[in-house]
Amino acid sequence: MIEIFKYGIIGALTTFLNIFIYFILRSVLNLNYILSSIIAWILALIFSFFANKNFVFEKKEKLKNKILKEFLFFAFTRYITGVLDVGIMVIGVEVFKQDDKLLKIISNVIGIILNYITSKFLIFKK
């Protein structure tokens, strides 16, 4: 139960970071919504890997090649949910003409659920 609570904290921080960066890129720098979404996702991914590894799942691997392997697998699973995120954005904005900021929040909630499952049972399993 504590692990889920920790994951929730990191998930909330990752989601906040992703959305915050997206809003800055979109509103302040006026970047395209797809490019903004991709950049925000990459920065949130890096934060999420180290926070989940060290704080949530407490995997204290020291070998550089093992950490790199974990990171690449983590990045791959997050890539899948990242593609889902961009897909939701494109379909939601272009096809259904919905607000991009609301869709960003919805796509992140879906991503959090899928990411917990892959982290718990595939990447950081003990």
C-alpha cells in the first residue's frame, strides 16, 4: 500500500511536471501542441525513471550497464504510453475539436495507470 502511495506522489509530480512544461511551451513559447507534448513527455520521463527507481520501488542498482538496461526498458514502455498521449492529443484536437489542455490532463491520467502496471510487473520487479 505504501508503494502505491509513493507511486501516486511521483505520478502526480510527473504529471504536474509534464503538464507544467507543456503549458509553458504552448502558452509562453507558442510552440506547436504536438512538439510541446513531446518535449514535456521526454523531460517528465527522465524525472520519472529516477524517482520511481530510487523512491517508489527502491531499486538501488549500481551497475551502469544494468541501470542503462532498466532505463531503456523504462523509456520503451513510456514511449508506448507517450505515443498514446500524442495520439489522444491529435485525435482529440484535430478530429473531435476538443480543448488541448483538457485532453493533456486526460491522457496523463490514462498514462499513469498504464505506467504503474509496467513499472511494477516488468521494469522494477523484485
